[in-house]
Amino acid sequence: MSTASDNLSIVWTEKSFSSSSDTNSCSATGNSTTKERLSSSKRTRYILLIMIAIVVLMIVAIVVAALSFLYMNEVSKTEPTVVGNDNLTGINSFYLFSVVDFNTLLTFSVSAYTRAPIIYEVGEGGASGHSPCTSYTVIDDPLRNVASPSIGGTCDTGPFFNTSIGGRWTRFVGTGGTMIPVTSVGTQHCGAYLTTWINGTLPTTSNVIVNSTVCTDGIAVPCLGQLPVSLIKCNTFYVYFLSPLPYCNARYCTV
């Protein structure tokens, strides 16, 4: 027969078990809440790190763009190199350039981009009625080559081509090329957005002036505009009578 002491022991044991179960349940709930808080904290840190990385990249991009602009602005102040010619003093900025395009370094050296063009006169300089094979202006400009990239701001619209006879007899020399191309080269070449090419053939007979047409390439339009051009074969080289182009960001290309 159970005694009062035994009954009290049973009741105490049941209460202890119930209390222990409640404690374990609360402990499990607390652990789960703690894990959720830790997981949420990690996600917050990850998101914060990603946002910081994006901000840093944006700052770097802005700094690089600003430095590039300052560099191009400084180089654009460089005067062209003119040899033996006082009449070309004051040529405007359509001969100035500054660019480093890594896609074209396989074709052109860095020095080809960083030096100013060389311009000088032969005979009377090609701005008079003298024979174009003995009187012309020489341009040695690597950036005019069809393989060189566009930089914008280069224009063959200034006083160099705008002479009293409506243009200038010009001979191209050097690594940039010696002839104006006779096929479309597309836009964004030759240091300009718009490029030019001769819509015709080159003369094969020496000392005979041939009249032709220069086309200006446009976006999806291979001949956006046309200008008359004259050219002559002088035995081993060509000389072109070039008028000022009607557009800025356009220039005569060479191959």
C-alpha cells in the first residue's frame, strides 16, 4: 500500500519532468532564434560588402574617365611639327590628336599615336597655280591611317585646306599611308568619326590631272556626302587637290 510520502514523490517527479521539458523546449526555441539572427546578420554583411564594392568600382571608373579627359585635353594643346614653312603657322586643331587604343597596338606603335603630324611645303606649297607635282604640301600623319581609331574633335575644315584657290595640293607620306582609299572604310577610323574615300579609280598615267569624287562615310551610309577632288600621278606618288570638308569630326583617310 502506497503511503503519503510515496504520493508526494510521484507528484514531485511529474512536476520536475514537466519543468525539464519546458526548459528544453525554450532552449531549442532560443537556439533556433539565435541561428536565424546570425543568418540574417551574415546576409546583411554580404549585401553591405557588395554595395561597397559597387561604389568603389564606380569611383574608380569616374577617376579613370576624369584622368583620361585631362590627358587628352593637355595633349590637344600640342602644336603640330612644321618643317621649313612659316606660312603654316596657326594651323588649327584638326591636326592634333591624342589616343591609345589597345585594339590597334598590334598595327601601330604607341609612338605613332603620341607624336604630332609633320607638315611641310614643297615648292610653292600647293596653294597656287603651279604644277602639283613640284608644288604641294606634305602631310606625315600616322593617325590618318584607316586602321587607327576614332578620337573625335578632328576636322579637315580649317584654313589649311581653305585657301584662295579653294583647296590645297597635298601629298601624304609616312607610316600613316600615302594614298586616299578608293573603297569605303566605315565610320570611326582615321582619328575621326566620319571618314572619306575616293569614289573612283586612281590614274595610271603620270602628269595627268584626273577629276573624281570624295565620299564621306556615315552610319550605315557609305556615301553620306560628296565633294569634287582632283588628283595626279607624279611618277611614283600621288598628289591630291583637297578642299575643306563640310563636316567636323571628319577627315581625309590614308592607306
